[in-house]
Amino acid sequence: MHTENLNVTLIQTNLFWENKAKNLAALGQQLQVVESADVVVLPEMFSTGFSMQPHVFAEPAENSETLAWMQHWSQKTQAVLVGSFIVAENGKFYNRLHVVRPDGMPVETYDKRHLFRMGNEDKHYDFGKKKLIFSYKGWKICPLICYDLRFPVWSRNRWQMVNEGLEAEYDVLIYPANWPERRSHPWKSLLLARAIENQAYVLGVNRIGEDGNGIAHCGDSAIIDFKGDYLVQAHPNTQARIEASLSYNDLMAFRKNFPAGMDADDFSLR
């Protein structure tokens, strides 16, 4: 059974460069005031910033400090907590997103598929091979990471006929990011495109502030509906907590009245 409304919260914040203790403390203060959220999303690599030193900052795949922190705050806020941090597993490093539930269910993970070669991410991390779609309160949610946004095939919704009705693979797309200010226009444009072409809600949460490489980030976090309309936009260059209530009935009604998925191209991923 699904709930009619899914309450989502995005935290747009500055990140302290490669300083896990400061980041977890600062984010904890912001999570302390979150109320009535079902899903809370943090920026990409929220504990360190977009670091290319995984050999220094990577944590184990299980029983890590940051994962324990996520579990604590998921239980305290009674919300699903979504965010990525650096993980080491089997001698490899990953930019790994974690989905942590308040009921203590097993943690689900997604390893970033598209590694940002212009920032040498591909030289330090291994790429993921599998998408994650998780269900919560009947909603199907697909979390991806930052640079994945530029690749529409990887982000693409799949459609099938079920009981003479059209059913989508997911209802919500999530993109935590460290997306530089100088490419703000593509960030905003691609978030809108992903919402429109997939007939899904899109949550884009980006950091603000300057990182350790002198790269500025302005945020531009947003919650967008299935038509490509903004529900909420964060003010740029400002620490912000933005919230919206997503309507399942509105989503289903739109898909029924405009069933573009029936004409979608079939494809396979390798």
C-alpha cells in the first residue's frame, strides 16, 4: 500500500573540506529541526566534500562511523536518510549512496555509475554496475549521484502494462550532488528534463560554498514535479532546508491522462 503524500526534505549546505567530524556535527544540527519528513536527502560525499583522496578518507562498507551516524539520525527523525560517502570494499573505493530506514531494515546502497573524469574521479574510484530502486510507503524511488544526471539512458524510467494500466519503474528520482556553480545552467536544465521525460518527481540537492580545490558551488537545489514544474527552489548560495509534499494521486492521474510511456523506446543497458 502506498501513502497518498510523501514528505521530502533536502538539505543544501556548505561542506567542510575533508573534515568528517565538522560535517557530521553541522549536518546533525540541521537534522535536529527536521519534522514530519518521510525522506531526507543530503549532498554527495556529505562527510568530506568531493575528495579525491579515498585512500585517506574511505570507510569500511559495514559498521562505519558515518553509516552509524546516518542510522542514528534516521531513527531520530523517523525518516529515510539518503546520502553518499566514500567507501572501501574488496580493495576498491566507491562513491556509495546509502539508503537508511528508520525501522532498522537492511541498508540499501548504490555505487555511482558515471565517474566525473574531468575531476579525475575515474582515476580514484570504481564505478557502479547496478541501479537501485527502493520502495518506501508504496513509493518507488531511484537514487542516482551528480554526474549521472547527464546520462538520460541510465536515468530512464521503464514502463510496462499491468492490468491494462501503465506502470512505471519508479516515481521519484533523486540526485545528490557537488555540482559547480559555473555549470549551474546544465544542472537546472537537466533536472527539469529528467522530470519531464520520465514523468517522475525529481529531487536535486547540491552543496554550496567553495571546496578545497577553489571550486564554487551555489546549490540550486530543487524539488520538481512530473510535468517539469518547480515545487520548491532553494535560494542559491544560501544554507537551506527545502520541503515539499509529493502527491501520488496527482502523479498517477497525469500519467493516465498523458501516457507517453506507452510510446517509449525499448532498450537494454550494458
